[in-house]
Amino acid sequence: MDWEKVQKTLKKRNYDTFGAVIADLRLIFTNALKYNGNLKGTNSVSGRAYSAAEIMSVKLQAAIKKMMVTVSDRVERERIDDNNAKREIEA
């Protein structure tokens, strides 16, 4: 899995769920950590790739949490609006 494949799949709208996008992004970082781990802490390309994957993994998790709060809030507001609309119709 790599960035280009994720980007192409997004552009083609071939992801069925948001979870599938997240899984592919996590796989990119997991692979980077796995395959560059033996050179972590060095100034080599692999060492920098490992460090970047650590940072981006944390950022991805933060973005997921923020997005989940936003989506949950929106879903709850829509539910409340629907209930209010039903009550108005009944009244």
C-alpha cells in the first residue's frame, strides 16, 4: 500500500467506507515502521522514514478522533432536528 494507490482509489471513489480509507492509511504507516525500524534513530533515508511514520501515525489518530466527534455531533443534531420536525407535524 502506498500514497499513490490511496489517492487514486479516492479519486475514483472506489472506497466503500471511511474505515477502508483509514485501514489503508494505517497500513502505510505500519509498513513504514516495520520495514524501516532497524534504522530508526539514524539520519538515513530509512531512519527518517521511520520517524515520519511515527509522527504521521499520531496525526492520523488525532484526525480520526476529531472527525468521529464531528460526525457524532452532526448525526445527533440531525436526529434531534428530525424529532423536532415530527413533533411539529404532530402538533
